[in-house]
Amino acid sequence: MTTWLAIGLTFAGCYAAKLLGLSVPSGALERPLVRRLAALLPVALLAALTAQQTFADGATLVLDARAAGLAAAGAALLLRAPFLVVVAAAVVVTAAVRAVAG
């Protein structure tokens, strides 16, 4: 029952956030600062989520095969590789490090 209550509250919260976003006047959204923040905020959030998923294990910081995979993906991005190549490089390097390190 608690799970369904959490799902219902999450649904209501998401719907309320969507309605709140739609009620913002368009004049406020056209400001340069707001437009710039809207462009940069998703990138910052995605970077923070990636860092958290790569370097955290519960409440501790770790440096394991995931960091090597992230480094490989970063190198592939610097070489302007296509997205699938970036993902494949990260997967292959992570798997190789896990196979070698155990």
C-alpha cells in the first residue's frame, strides 16, 4: 500500500509541476537569463547525475571500472566519434577493466 501511495504522490507532484510550468508567462521565458539557464541547466544536471553514478557507491566515493569507461567515453567525444561509438567505447573499456581487475 505504501508503494501505491508513493506512486500516487509522485504522479500528483509531476502533474502539478507540469501545470506550474505551463502557467509561467511567456514574457518571463523570453528573458535572456532565463533562456541561458534553460539551455545550461539540463547539461549540468546530466553531468552531475553521470558523476554521481560513476563515482559513488552508496555513501562512499569509489574509483573503479566505471571511471575508466567514462574516461574512454570522454576521449571518444574529444575525437568527435558518433554517439554509438562513444557508448561502445565506454562499454568495452569498462568490461575490459572489470575482466582484468576482477
